[in-house]
Amino acid sequence: MKLRITPLNFATTFFLVVAVYIWLKGAAIAGHPLETWSGTIGWIFLLFAAVVFFLDLIFRNFFAELKKLWIIELCFIALVVIVFLLVK
């Protein structure tokens, strides 16, 4: 199996790093620590990482060419960001 680096690999790595950072340092909003919620927030980011990893596997099965895979995954990330900003 060939090792292919894709944008969703970077997103999965980001979510894993954030989850570990929150577990080690804790979460805080506006300077107020969230001791009771830090574990839950860490698990949520771990769930995000698992979902993004699964989506990466799905996209790899549908698009064999690396160039098309990058374009589709970048468009997917852009769509998710736009939807997030619209909901926010």
C-alpha cells in the first residue's frame, strides 16, 4: 500500500494534537479554566479525528488519482469551513 499524504491527513493530525494538548494542559475559555470539561472536549476532538480519518479512507477509495484526491479533499475542507462560519 502506497503512503499518500492528503489534506485530511493533516486535519486528522491537527485534531489528534489538539486532543492531546487539551488532555495535558486543560481547556480554558476567556481565561477561565474548564477543569470538569477538559476531558470531554478532548474526547470530542478525538472523535473529530476518527471521523476525518474515516472520510479520508472513503475519499481514497473513490478517487484513485492523487491530484483529484487533493482537489476533492480541499473542496470538502473549504465547504466545511464555510458551513461552520455560516452557522456561527
